[in-house]
Amino acid sequence: MITRRIAMAASALTAVVPISAPKAAPMTQPALAPTDVTLRLARHIVAAKAADLPAPVRHEVSRALLNWIGVAIGASRHETIEIALRAIKPFAGPPQASLLGRNDRLDIMNAAMLNGISSHVFDFDDTDLSTAVHPSAPVAPALLALAEYRPMSGSDFVLAMAMGIEAECRIARAVVPPHTDIGWHPTGTCGVFGSAVAMSKVLGLDENRMAHAIGLAATQPVGIREMFGSMTKSFHPGRAAQSGMLSAFLAEQGYTSSDHGIEAKRGWANILSTRQDYTAITDGLGDQYEIMRNSYKPYACGLVVHPVIDGCIRLREAHKLTPAMIARIDVDIHPIVMELTSKRTPATGLEGKFSVYYAAAVGVVAGVAGERQFSDAAVKDPVTVALRDKVLPKIDSSLRQDQARVRITLTDGKALDQFVEHAVGSVENPMTDSQLEAKFKDLVAGIIPAGKVQYLIDLCWKAETLKNAGDIARAATA
Amino acid sequence: MITRRIAMAASALTAVVPISAPKAAPMTQPALAPTDVTLRLARHIVAAKAADLPAPVRHEVSRALLNWIGVAIGASRHETIEIALRAIKPFAGPPQASLLGRNDRLDIMNAAMLNGISSHVFDFDDTDLSTAVHPSAPVAPALLALAEYRPMSGSDFVLAMAMGIEAECRIARAVVPPHTDIGWHPTGTCGVFGSAVAMSKVLGLDENRMAHAIGLAATQPVGIREMFGSMTKSFHPGRAAQSGMLSAFLAEQGYTSSDHGIEAKRGWANILSTRQDYTAITDGLGDQYEIMRNSYKPYACGLVVHPVIDGCIRLREAHKLTPAMIARIDVDIHPIVMELTSKRTPATGLEGKFSVYYAAAVGVVAGVAGERQFSDAAVKDPVTVALRDKVLPKIDSSLRQDQARVRITLTDGKALDQFVEHAVGSVENPMTDSQLEAKFKDLVAGIIPAGKVQYLIDLCWKAETLKNAGDIARAATA
């Protein structure tokens, strides 16, 4: 009781501190202590230059951008978006920015939120495998919306996106796994930092104001895991994109916050995790780039079933298989696969994502496993259903999670074997640029005009050379 | 590593669940388990009727409303608001709702946020002493903004405000003190529930959709204590008001969330506290009302120094004291007072709030201690400074925190004693209605036209009888 009273009294005593007028940048910056985590991060990002980014980093930003735009356009007509748009539209501001895959335009705050939601509806966006952060969804929507409102070069866009991803993934690495185990959804809780930092970089905030933008982000963590399985999961990166954007605009105008939002005793990391490894945030800045660990999903379902799909597609292609040729499909899998995807007779697209039987069959029948292959209609296709019933999974505890062994026995008795060492999309076996293009084309088909598809792909590949990054947004509409 | 991989895989497997079309309300509601905390709360609030509210509860809503509008108008020209408005305005929607104390109009989402910030800039708003939640700041701004956009009766407004406060304070009681000790600012983290519930009540959401609004609120906790001492502290109730409003609008349109956002294993209470007493949320609903514990601050500074100011004002009034009559002021105080407010020579208004010397002097000189008495100019007033140097505090550990003993010795040698048993504004000695009116008048003077002040006060007192609660907002502008 005493403790509470003191805390309350102390709280009641605090008040707004006066802000100082913007100053000219000092010739030499004040020294920072190793414990000044927020300020060290801010200082690095303020100083970062496009020319410093290694070519593979710049190319990886293009890959992330292409993948992100594809999944966001792909989900842009989903009822999740229709509902959110209905809820928000009466209160939205001027038509400043595009909704990807649509013809609606909203103010940039709401556009960032809606495009952030679209990014994650299919759960098909990029993943930082070591933290489970989906890096692009909270960052790219904020940046792209801003690019339509306040023109920025492609080079600035690429740098800001790299820096946003740098911040959110490093901050996540400082606090996982306990952060996630406690129940937070790091794509939202860490993503808000990514958005705030990327926005602050483009707005040209100085070190102090960028630290305050980070502080404002720290006080707005969004996303708890109880929401998985509902539309609220995809709300997380959407609100994170918007909250980070708001943080940057407030800080830009001089709204004050803490310089120690991440590391303070009652700061973000201590409150949201039982583990704080601040070296993950401050070590190797500018030497290692988080985006180089980024991974992309080739198949629109849980990662655990990817090796099986992979093996089936490889055999299909190597032997020009058709369903009629096949007598049975044996798959040896890691135990987790049966734990999570043991549904024998999926009745909906969503159930199809939880069926290793369906996943193997669709790999053989379609040769791809995009969102389209997990529609309610697709899982009822008679040819695929017939093949699905010939799939025989067997648990093999000696396999890693990204491995699988597939044996397809033909009606003529011949057996075809495929061992998958690393599924496509793993860090060891990343999707190629052309695989990313194919995924993109599959996602956007029928949503944006066919004539614009290759143009948009090209814009992503040459993003860093664009005069105006907003061109990407304008090309991504319906 | 395995654990993380599994979590990630599971995450990657989840997807959006289809929503069902709205159904007609069933004749009998499904039974709820005692563990269905979110649904029990939602069911109670859906069923609540204005006619069920006891008269003292309705009157307390008017008191909270009057106090809240006063502090929000009082802070409406503070640089915190100027900055936030500059940051937000370019992206705001149609001019649907008023900013209190100003002539600006914004869309209701942004108006709720800005008015929520104004509510807390002075830290002079109402307090639930057992949880340190400031109940009105996250709830009233959302409701009042909505009232201008979608007309609602005063009776509906009063009921919704009572229900919002009910939800946020009960949820806070379930998780404090650990929730606050960990570092959360419950006015933001719990306030978002207050806003979501109040909005959902007025929008007429059914039990399921109200539960989803609560779920959306649960995933957006705002406010960490590291931000105390900066403008970001007052951002917390502002963003909470807006996030709750957004939650309600999303749920209204069918955006899905969890039915167990509060109590689930990876729900709000388990993630944000080490203590979960769900009976604080579900017991006695409709019998006890949280707003009956609400308290209002008479003085614009920390609670610990209130008993001293109280004693000084009582002696001033009883003996018609003027500074020239006074030789010395002895004050016996609880140890916490010297711990927090020992500044001898405050140079700014903010420092004045941390000076028991100044506080005692200003009580005698001014007879009030509002925000005006804690301005930079006021603390330099020569008469008050001279008297301040005659204040002699002494620690008395036998005193409670809301007690003080004041002895004023006159220049003629006569000594006047005043023992304060409970400071004004404590639950045992609440501010009277006329004291609330005086506080209101002091706060709004010079900001809204003098001719509107009494009219606005009267609107608050008769809030429950208004045809259109939006009249209050329109009367509260400059």
C-alpha cells in the first residue's frame, strides 16, 4: 500500500518538461555511454548513408519490397480489409496515399495502417527466422505512404527501409525468446520501432528527435498472441506501421519523450521481456545487416509443411508427373508436422493449410502452393482430393524441421525418391529472384491490370535508382 | 531453439477465421463459465440500462465530467497540444468534433486523441486512488467526440461513461500493484478498455462484438512509466481514447478478435501482470460502481503536498490572513513529503510543484493552488517568495500521508494551529460540488468566453437530461 501510494504520488508530481528550441548540429557529438542503447541506435541511423549500404543489402531490400507488395496486393480484397476500410473511411483524411491493390486513397496514417494489415492477412510475408518478426509489414507501408505524400528518392527509400528493418530485428533479438514466450507478437511490438526509425530517417530527424520517436514507439507496443487465429493478428503490423509513423511526426514537431525508451529501468525491454541483450542492438551496426537474414515463404501455409511440398514439386518437375500416374505418396517428416498439420480431410482452404495430406497432393497436382491453392474451392478439387487420399505420412525423429523425404510410387510400380535437405525459403536455400517474381505474379493476378505487373516488378528491382519512390505505390493500384 | 521454431511454425499456420453474419439475438443467452471474464464483462455492459444507475452514480458522472472538461480546457493551449496538433493536422479527416478550449475541429478519432492528451497535461484530472488510473481521460474524450458526430442522449452518454470507467478500473484492480510496479501506466493500458467499452455501449454492439472490441483493446496497451516527465505521459490517455474508439468501430463492422482477450493464457492480464484477480472484474457488477471511488485534485501538484496547502488555506480563511501578518509557518509532515518536495527555492512553475515551501506560501497568499499558481511567473512573485522563506517543515513519522499539522505564528506572537485529518480531495473528504465549480472556473478563465462558463457548468450538472450530449462539446470551445 505504501509502495503504491509513493508510486502514485510520484506520478502525480511529474509534469511536462520544457522542450528546447532546435539547435544547429554541434561540431562534435557528445560521447555516449555503452548503456545509452536508444541514443546509440539513433546516432547510427541518423549517420547512415545510402552509399554505405553494400550492394547485396540494397538488392535484398528490393527482394523484400517485391515480396511485400505481392502479398499486400494479394490480400487487398480480403474481407479483413473490406471491414477495416468500412470502419475507418468515415474518419479518414485527405486522399494522400494509395491502398495497394485497390483504387481507394486515404490519408497516409490510415493508408499505412490498412496496407500494413493487408501485408499480414495471408501470413505469407517475409520472416526473420531467428525472431519470428515479419520485417517488411510494419515498415514498408509507412514508408511507401509517405513517399506518395512527400516525394523521396528511391535511394532514400531503400536506405530507410533497411534501417527500419535493422532496428526492429535487432530490438527483437535483444528480448526473444522470452518476449515471445510471454505472449507478445514481435511483428507488432518490435515493428513499431521499425516504422518509427524508417520514418524518422526519411524526415531527417536529428539524434535527439529520433530518440524521442523511438521513445514514443516504445510506449505503444501492439500485439498479443491470444489474437492469433483472428483478424486482429494482421491488425498488429498495421497499427504498428501507423504508430511508428505517428511517433516520427510527433517527434519531428518537438513532442518530447525519453532518451532511454528501450533500456530504461521502466523502459520497453525491461517491461516486455525477462531477457535484455543490448549488444544485439548496438554491436556491429553498419557491419552486419539484419535484412541479410530475411526469408520468404514460397508456399502459403505453415513453414513446417514446406519441405514436403518442396519434395513433391521437385519430383513432379523432374518426372513430369500427372496425378493419374501415381499410386501412393510416402512422406517421412519431423514430428512437429503431424502435430500441427494432421488434418486428413480438409473442408476449407484454411483447413487445407493444416493438412500435410492436402499439401503433398497440391504440390504434385498444381506444382505451386500459393494462396490460390488454399482457397475453399481448391481443397475440394476432385483430382487433388483423390491424390490426397494416397498420401501416407510417417514420423521420422531423425529429420530436422526443414527436411523431408518423399517417395512417390507410380501405378507401374516404379518408385521415385526425393530427399529435401533444406526447404526452399530457408536461409540455407532462399527463394531465387525468379521464384519471387513467380510468387508475385500469382498473388497479384486478377487484382492489378496484367499490363502493370511486369512494370511493377521492374520498379521493385530498380527501386534504389528511382527518382520518386512514390511511383511504386501508384503502380500498385487496381 | 526448438520451442521458438514450434512457436513460429504455429504462428505461421494461423490464419484469419471466417466471420459469421450478424445473427438475431437469441432468446436465451448461452451460459458463461466463471472463467469467461471478457464475455461476462461484455454481457453485463450490453445489458446495462440508464434507469439502473443509482442517482449518486449519475451525479458522480457529472462531477467527473465537469472536472475533466475543466482540466482539458485549461491545458488546451499548452505547447504539448500545439505540437501534437501541428503533427496530426495534415492527415486529419473531416471536421467532425471539437477540440476543447479551441476553435479547431478534427475527425472524431483525432479529436478523441487530442482531447485525451489535453486531459492529462496538467496531471490535474480525476484519480482512482486504489489503482492510480485517471478514469475520465481515456473515456470521456472518445464519447464526447462521438456525441458530436452521431447524436446521443445525455442519458446514454452518462451510462456509457459510467460503464467505461467501470471496465477500466475493474480491469486495473485485477492486476495492480504488480502491473504498475513492472512499469506500466495503467491510465493508458487499462484506459483503452474504458474507451472501447464506452464506445461499444453507445454503438449498441452485441455481446460478441463488444468482446471483440475488448480484444482489440487488449492488444493495444499504451503507456510505460519511463515516459513520466515528458510530453509522452499525456499522450497515453490520448492514444488510449483513440485506440478504444478504433477498436469499437472495427468490431462494429465485424472485425474479429478473441472472446478471451483479458483472461486467455496469452491474453492481456497474464502478459501485463504477475497478478490476476478476475473477481475484481466480475464480482458485484451492477451492485458496486467504480466511479463512486473517484477522487478529484483541488491543487495542481502532487498529492503528497495537498494536506499542507489545505491547512494553510483553512487558516487563511478562518483568520483572514495576509502575508504581512505572518512571522513563520511550521508544517509537520509525513516523511514522503520531504522526499519528493524539498525544493527550497523553485525557479520555475514545475519546480514549484516540488516545493513544500512554495506550496505552503501560495496557499496563504492566494488561497488557491491551481495551475495558474504553478506558472513560472507565479513562483517568482516577491510576496510569495518572501513568505516561502518563512516556511519550516518538520518530519513527523506518526502522520499519515493525507495528514498534516500547520502552525502559523503571527508577527504579534499569536500562534494559529490547524490539523488536517484528511486532505481535501481524498476519498474521506471529497471536493464539494461548489469546490469543483471553482476549480473549473479557474481553469477555463480566459480560454473560453466568460459568458459560456456557467452555461457549460450547468450542462455538466444536467448531463443526463440533455437531448444531445454533443451540446457539451460545442459549448466547450473557444
